[in-house]
Amino acid sequence: MNLVALPVLVPMMTALVLLFLGTRPTLQRVLAIGSFAGQLVIAVMLVGRSWDEGVLALPLGAWVAPYGIVFVADLLAGLMLTLSAVTILAGAVYGVIEMPGRRSHPLRLPLLQFLAMGINLSFVTGDLFNLFVAFEVLLLASYALLTLEADDWDVKQAFPYLALNAVGSTVFLCAAGLSYAMLGTLNFADMSARAADMSGDPRLMALGLVFVLVFGLKAGLFPLYFWLPHSYPTLATPVAAVFAGLLTKVGIYVLIRMCTTVLPHDMSALHGLIAWMSGATMLLGVLGAISRNFIRGILSFHILSQVAFMTLALGLFTPLSVAAAIFYIAHHIIVKSSLFLVGGVAALLNRTDDLNRMSHLWKATPWLGVVFLAQALSLAGLPPLSGFWGKYLIVVEGLAQREYWLVGASLVASVLTLFSMLKIWLAAFWREEAEVRVVREDRRWRPLTVVAGAMTAISLTIGLGAEPLLRLAGRAAEMTLDQEGYRDAVFGLRGKSLEEGIPGVLPVPLPGDGAAAGGEFLPFPGGTP
């Protein structure tokens, strides 16, 4: 079995098996956790192989591009798979500790596996059609998780998420149709080759704008973000941690893939639009965080402002800024997920995450306070924590390109982020209100703190030992920007192709080589392949 296919096949097969184990929760949990751990091992192996060998490509059914389905894993995809596996593993372990097996919903773990399958397929797919399939799998699993354990009020809050993403899927289909009409293909490598020949064509700009509309909606960019901060707080803590860490990053990943691998690099107007949308998003997102007075609400709005740092780096569009975007993605997935987990432990101890009714947590559990403070300061970008390095590179690149307003917006957003995180710290950890009680008798808070602490340890490792990840991000950016290398890896595959003919089948004319001019295709024996 080729390693590139396993990140999709393993969660898919596990999810199907878990569906039949609903009456045996212990076995279901052991299998699910083991599968997520296995996916982490596979992802790390893919990072190692792509570092050594470059872009890895797999033609499914031996049909080569552009006619067959191709899975592609480069360093960026491998890194995203690794971060995805770490986050979902942490969320699954947290959920197992938080809820006894007999009370846990039997569909939560299968749906998490389907969610992992959709996310992983988004990272390894080499064509636009299967990216759409990946998004639909991801969204269907997320819809189910969003409403699985929700009451009527939560379902009402989740409605914008369902409605806006349904609209996004429709626009995605239109974007795929527009791509095929313009370029005659949906394969990324082939799209890249044909788009290069159309460099400067205004139709490419229109296609780029549609991509920004679709994937900006998934990423939560201004003005397409209002569905996110109202729906994420309705989720159970471990599921919210997974959503907060990963779902917007899938949109960011695809935006990076489209701008660096598929579209020509000379589309400065499109890059500028992304940068200015990012500036507006980071300011409005952090102002929304300040306006909230409960932990999940504050953290949900912070997702928006922090996502904008990644897209601002993409909008600056240099090798260093793309590397900064990749580094910042790695930092933010870990930090944001762990902050949601910390918020869950705090809510367990105070029986609420309303800051007006929280107190005493620093005295009750200093370790939880240390974990929160480390991640909060990292989110604000204080050196030498993980959030600092990405922001530092973005500011350096912004100043080099004289984007002073955008650099100023990023600095203001960082200061306001620090202010809003201190708001949580002062209310929940530092304040001592006599009428507020800490429920330390509920022993689950100890192992749950360990899970959040493990994620914090990863974050601290990223910040204090930043050089290896900076090198990895730099190499991933270099590989992603190398369109010719990507095309060579995909078109260099050997297998069945229409140009050379299938054994036993006559060669047939190709679209654009005769059929488009009125020629006729020879029928395939036994039907269309």
C-alpha cells in the first residue's frame, strides 16, 4: 500500500468499523485512539519522505494525470497531515477522559474519523473535483458533530454555519465549472501548466477572485466570517478544539495551494486583495473577542484575527512570507486547540465559562494557570514563544514591502489580543470572589489538564526551538512555490494514459486536439474508463 493513500484510507476504514461498535464503547474508544495514533505515525513518515524525495505522487488505478485521480503529498501537505493528526488525537483523548463510555454518544468517534478523512483528503488531493469531495465529506461530518449533542438553542446558533457552508459548496461547484471551461482540466498540475500560458489574462483574475470567495469563506476572512464565532461555542469542548484548530486552516491551506502551485505568481492584484482582507479581518476579529465575556466566545473570535495573520503573509507573497504563513499555521493549530481544552477544564472547575461567574482558579490549580498563561502569551506573540516568530517574519516582510498600514494593523491586533487574554486571566484565574466555588472534587480536571499541558509542551517546543520548524517551513514554501517541480512529479508518473493508449485499445483524440474542432472520439471497449 502506497503511503500517500493511507491518510485517507485509514480514517475511512476505521470510521466504518466504529459504526458497528456503538454498543461496545470501550472497544470503540481503543480502536479510535489507536487509529489516530497510527495516522500520526503515517503523517510523520510522509514528512520524512517528502523532505528526502520531494513531491510524492500516486495515480489511483494506475491512471496518470490529467485523466486519472492523483494523490500528491509534498512537505506542506505532510506537515498539515501531522498537525491534523496531533490535534484530533488530543481531542479524542480529551473526550474519552471527559465523558464515560456509557454516556458518550456512539457516533462522535466515527464522525471524528470521517472528519479526519475529509481533512486529510483535502491535503493530498491533486485535483479540484476531489477537493470538492473532500470538502463535502468534511462538512457533512462537521454538520453532524455540530448538531449531534446540541439542544434547540445550539442548533439555532449552528444554522449560519450550515447555511453559509452550503452556499460555499454551491460557489465551489461554480468555481470548478469555471476552471474547466477556461483551462479544460481540474488537475492542479495541468491547471498550473495551462494557467501559465494565460498569464496576464483577466479571466484568470476572475477565477482567482472566485477561489478567494470560496476558500476565504472556509478560512473565515472578512466579510465572510460571521458564521464562525456564533457556531463554534455551541460545540462540546474536545470537538470545539478540533474545529478551532483545523477547519479554518483547511481553507488557508487551499488558498496557499491555489496561489502558489496552481495560479501564476504574477497576480499581484489578487495577492493585494488577500492582504487587505486580512488586515480588516484581524482588527474586526480581535474587537469581537474583546466584546465577548465568556471564554469560548473570546477564543472563537480570536480564530478570525489569527487566521488573518496567515493570509496576510500569503498576500505579501514572497518565499519568506509564505514560509512565515506555514510556520504560523503550525503554531496556531496547536495553541488554539490547547486554549479551547484549557477553557474546558476551567469551565469544568467553575461549572461555567462566563467570566462574571468564574474565580479562584490560580489558587485551585496553578498548573492550569501556567498552561493558560503560556498559550495566551504565545497567541499574543510575545517572544520567545511560538506566536512570536511567525509574526516577526510577517512584520519584517511587510516593512520590506512598505505595507505600513497592514503592519500597523497586525501590531494593534497583537496588543488587543494580549488585552483580551488578560481579561480571561484576571477574571477566571486571579480574581477571588467569595460566592464562586471551585469543584475540585470532580477528578477529571487532572488528566484533562495533562492533555492540554501536552499540547502546550508542543507549542513551547516550537517557540523555544524554532529553528527546525523554520527550516521545515522554508523548505515547504520553496517546494510549494516550485510549480515546475510539482508538474514534473505529477506528469512523470507511469501508468495508463489516453495519449499512449491502453493495452488493447486504440489511441483516441484528446479534447482540444480534434474533438474541440469537431473531431470524433473512438469508443472505449466496455465503456468509458
